[in-house]
Amino acid sequence: MPLKNTSDHIEEYIKEILERTGMAEIKRSHIADTFRVVPSQINYVLKTRFTESRGYLVESKRGGGGYIRIARLTFSDQHHLLCNLMESIGDQLSEQIFAELLDYLSDENLITRREGQLVLSLATDDLLGTEGPRLRAEMLRRLLQRLDRKG
């Protein structure tokens, strides 16, 4: 089992708050002090682990009375979630965003982790070449359409 780094611990801490309260309102400086890191480390965790493609909404206000609000995106039903994701897909998707969206589908129990890993293995730039970003966007659209028919 891999060792957890500081970013992993900060992510877990924030997710625990989200599980208890539904929305986390935190102070960057407080978390930085708690984990003995610089505030930019908190920014890194927020920008890489709490993105919209991972199912989070982050609102930030800087300054003395500043805060960071993090909420898990929720939908009233599977169809609404899939439609929202469909609307968010542009003409191209990077491997990273594609992987995050597959993880999100897995977190929402729409696909298994294994299914996500299998799809991801077929969507690399090594395999798809220069058309990779465009093809990944189309692959995800079709996957979402299929999942919506299933639901």
C-alpha cells in the first residue's frame, strides 16, 4: 500500500468535513497551520483534487475574512447528472480530465473502477495520437448517452 503524502492527508481532512456537514467552509491559513504547510499547498490540493470534473464546486474569497467553500455537486437523479456532464464536455478532453470524469462516474456508481480503468487504457495519447483530445470527448459523450439509456 503506497504511503500517503501531505496532499493526501489534506484531501482526506476536507472530505471528512464534507461527509459530516455537506459543505466545507475552511480558512486556508487554518488548514496550512494544522498541517504545517504553506498556504500554496492548500491551493494545490484544491486545484487538483476538488475540481468540477471530480464533482466539486469550490468558491474562494481571499483576504482577512476570506474563506474557501467546497461542496460536492449533487443531482436529483442520474439523468440530470449525465445531462450536466454531457453539457460540460467541450470539443476536446485531456487525458487528465478524461480520467477525472471516469473517476467521478465511478464515485457515483455509474461505472465500476475496473470499467473506468479499461476505458482509460484505450484513450491514451499514445494510442489515439494527435486526435486523442477530440476522440476522448466523443468517447465520453457516447459513454454518457449509453449510461443514460441504461438508467
